Amino acid sequence: MVQIADTEHDRVGFSDVDYSYHLYPMQKLFDGCYEDVPTMKLIARLTGSVACEV
């Protein structure tokens, strides 16, 4: 499982995510909000992460 970022701007006021709750392997690519991630940086890191799993 690849998670792009912690949250979205619309959800910033919610409580933090408890990552210990997730019982499956996951990788978070960026800290902060999804909307703040530059598109080219997102594409590069996501492509690299997915390519390594194949």
C-alpha cells in the first residue's frame, strides 16, 4: 500500500492518523497535505515506489 501524503487541506482539523492501527505494509511518500506536493515530484516518487514493487 502506498499512501501519498498524511491528509488533505479539507481534513487538516481531524485528529492525526494512528499508523500503528494499520496492520498491512504501507509506505507514506510525503508528510503534510496532498495538495502541497508538487506534481512532478509526486509522479517521480510514486512511479519509483510502484516500479520497485513489481
